[in-house]
Amino acid sequence: MSISDETKKFNMKTRSAIVLFLISLSAFAFKIDVIDDIATAIRSGNPKNISKFFIDNIDLKVIEQEDVYSKQQAEMILKDFFTKHPVKSYTTAHKSQTKAGSQYVIGTLETLNGKFRTSFLIKTVGTLTLIQQFRIETENE
């Protein structure tokens, strides 16, 4: 094998590694964008904006109400919550990534009737990154 062939092989390997790195980086950036989009949806207090990120059957807890609900049922529960508790602000306090590639986000939701602790678990399946678990709890829980 000539030096030229070895150089070509090295260049191809280097290019392949760079392409894979960029794809990984863009996938990570996409997850960050989804988290930011979810945070914006929570700030809006609009259940339709939030529920568009839900899987078909979501593990939902809103204060005392907890179960696995269809996307439509979950949206109605959030609508009731936001009607009773109009949003003043939402801040993300913590983000973590699990070994399985899921991400868990904790935040504080301030409403006209007090503060609530929020958390949600998102997972990417194929090209979709969706919320699998969503919780709104009183701060003392």
C-alpha cells in the first residue's frame, strides 16, 4: 500500500468520525431545543401547546390527580389546572440525562395561586422526542 493510499484511508476515517460527531451533536442540540420548546409551552399556560409533546398515553400527575391518561384526557386535566392557576412564570431548575438517553427536567412553575414543582421525562424514539411523564406537584411534596 502506498503512502497516498494510507493518507486517503486516514482522511476517509477522519471525515467519517467528524460526520458522526456532527450528527451526534445535532441530535443533542435537538433535544435541548425540545426542552426549551416545552418550557415555552409551560410558560404559555396553554395545555394544547404542552400536550403536543405528549406520547399517546402519558403518565400524568397534577396535584392530587394521578394516572396514565390519553393525550386528550391529559390536555383537559391541564386545562382545568391552568384555568385555576394562571401562569406567572416558569423556570427550569435542573436537567439530567439517563443512561438510556432519556432526559429528566425539573422546574418551578409560579402561578397566581402559588408555586409548584414540575418535572417531566422525555425520551427520543426514532426521530420523535416526546414527554412520557409529566408532573405538577405542590412545593412541599
